[in-house]
Amino acid sequence: MAKKPYLEFSIAERHRSAKLWKLKRKAGLILIFDTSVCAACGMDAGVEAHREDYSFSDNTSLVALCHRCHRVLHMRDRYPDGWDHYREQIRMGFGYLDCRNIGVIASMMANCAAPDFRSNPPVERSVLDDIHDGILLVGTRADRIQRLADMEQELANFGKAPSLF
């Protein structure tokens, strides 16, 4: 569960969004994405769901990322040079071995480590660039505040409606 604010979303907003998303998923109202491939580097490893816009309680703005890409993404403010280097390497088609050790990933970010192998053809943009540029944040801040308010009401009423299905 979220331990600190992310972008413009408070911990409470992130928790409410996650709770409503889990309730809807458990009720069968939404399905998790069906992929085992990282949307950024293409690594065929276990992927995690990353949400950029917490004002949605569905799969909108949900991105499948491998463990390393997800951790690098969340360290982008701490290591901006490492973040830029990582995105550049991914665009060039290079990849990094799967690593779950946060200390190793942080060291890689701090030192702008060289990639492990070339895995994909070069691309002009990756989903990491879209995230960096804020493309996955939908609408204005006022729109997101309204969706968060609607989400709060939906969470309060969840399961009380006579017909959910």
C-alpha cells in the first residue's frame, strides 16, 4: 500500500483509489491487464501494475512494468540523471537483467549504469517517456479533483446499490 504521496496525489487519495479498484476487481467489474511483458523494456518477466493517475478506479492509466522499470520510475526524482539515462537506453533497445534488490537498482540509477544487453530494436519513444511527459495524467487538475470526489462517493456507496451487475 502507498507509503508516500505520488505526483499530485496524497496518500489518502492513493489508498482510496486502490481500495475501490480492488473492490471492483474482486466483484468482477474490471479485469487486470492480460500481459506478462513490460510495456517499457519488453522484458518477458513478471510485471507489476503501475498507475500514474489515481483519480481513476479502473484500468485507465494502468501500465504493465517489470520490477526494474517500476522501481526506476519511482526513483526518477531522486536520480534525475539516472532516469534520463535509463529512458535513453530503453529507447535505444537496451535492456537490464531483472533485479529485485532496491539497493542495486538505486546504485545503477546513481551511477547511470550501462545496460546488460540489447534486447529490442530502437524506438523513438517508450511508455517511460509518456509517463515522464505527463501524458498518462488525464485532463486538468480540476478534472482529477472532481474524479477523486466522485470516487469517494462511489466508495461510500459500493455494494449498497441494488444491482451491481
